[in-house]
Amino acid sequence: MQEGIVYRSTGSWYWVKNSQGYFYDCRIKGKFRLKGIKHTNPIAVGDKVKFSLYEEGEETKGIIEEILPRDNYIVRRSVNLSKQTHIIASNIDQALLLITLNNPPTFLAFIDRFLITAQAYEIPVVLIFNKMDTYTEEELAQVAYMKSIYEALDLPCNEISCFDQEDIVRIATLMKGKVSMFSGHSGVGKSTLLNALSPGLNLRTAAISSQHQQGQHTTTYAEMFDLTEEVRIIDTPGIKGFGVVDMTPEELGNYFTEFYAVKAACKFNNCLHVDEPHCAVKAGVEDESIAPSRYESYLQLLEQDTPYRN
């Protein structure tokens, strides 16, 4: 029996790297599929697994026998099955969310959904505002406003251009010794950034980009790459939407850190911060200590993504 890490998933086959650095195409035992009722994929990129080898013709392949305990993982709703979820990746040290003001636009509501999901699964997030070299003065001011919202929450924010070597070095430094998951809409520049970080990955990132163009927003497969011995990245396909899962209305507000900080001052212990009187969160929105966009995101999530609400 060998141990390895899943680097790529195609739905039925998994590309697994063992401790000696060799890759094997592996499939899973049927029983894992039975365990995957809640999630559409029982095994995700980043999973640590135990597998056995067998010969098939002239090839050596593997059978995954066991999934080792995960440190964390991040999920999204399945595209076609709203009651099921898809594990995007597991065992992540940090998530890097690429944001662009236009081409394509990244809306605050999407950022908030990503942050809430990552926080729920205890994954630190770094926000990366990309394509800074393409913006007008007015657009730069808009980026500054967006940054101010999240810097007030003590979230690290970086402004970069993939064509500025100092910016690339700064991002590379953030990634040392970590497994970093890259996320964002299709077209935000993930592949361009990966090429800048590690030019040797050019062919691979081109292939990933091509795959995204063929099936935008329909596939949720991710892939891991070794940039150096100290740096591993998980590149995820462009995400169009990001539904929050497994949260009751009462829990949702706890993942908005600025809500959680003041909720003890609400009149009611079970305050949902909607219609209740003497609500500290609504007071914070009124005095602008809480960003209105964050409150709007909360209300949208409460209505759309917490199915337990009457």
C-alpha cells in the first residue's frame, strides 16, 4: 500500500503522486461512491490517499483504498443538483481569490460568498486585485473603495499586474511553504499569473485555459501543480457562482466577522438582523461602521441560500 496526494480528478480517474514523486492513474473502489451521497465527488484534488498498484497491459495503475483525514476542504453547490455539493479542493493552506473590475467584472456579492464559504471551512483568504495596469483613474478609485471594505476586516489585499515582476515576486513570497488554491471567474487572469509565477508551466496552463473555454461554468475539476519544492498550487476552473451550503439562518451572520463582533448588543439573542428592533448590525450599517454592500450580501444569502428559513 502506498500513500499519495491527488493532483487531478477527471470524475472517474485520479492522478496521484506518491511520496517518491511518481504519478499513477488511479480509480476508486465502489464503496467510496456510496459514501459520496452528500457530495458529488467522493475524492478531491489535494486529498491524501492510500492506494494499491496493479498491472494493466504495460501500464501500472492504482486503486484508491482509503482517504486520509482532511485538514479542511471547500465546497460549492453542484451545478445541476442544488441539494448536493461538489468538493473543489482539500488540504488547503490559503485561498487566493483573483478579482477584476471588468473583463470580467467581479461583484462584491461574489467576493462575500467566497469569503463566507472559506471561513466556514477555516481556509484563510488573500484577495488579489488583478489587471491594475489596465484601469482608468476612476476605476482605480473604485478598486480602492473595494479594498477598503475588506482591509477593514483585516483581510490581506494585493494589487497586481501579471506583467510587473515586483508584483509577481510579492505573490510568490506569499505562497512559500504553502498549498495555495487559486479561484475567480473565468478570464480574471489565473493562467497568466501562473505562467508569470512559473514559466515552465506554460503548456499546462494553456491546456487548462483551453479546457475552461470548452466547458465554462460546467466543470468543477481542479488540478494541483508543483511550482517548486516549497510551493504547490491548486488551479480551479472559472467559477460563475458560489452558493453557500450547510448553513442555517442563525449561523450565517456568524461568518460575517463584523456582524459577529457586535451581535451581543442586539436586543434578541436569536436576532437575524432583518426586522428585529434594536439590532446592533443594522445600527452599524446606518452609521457606516458596517459596509452596506456586506449587509446586502447577507440579506441575499439569507433569502437565497439558507433553505431552512420559513
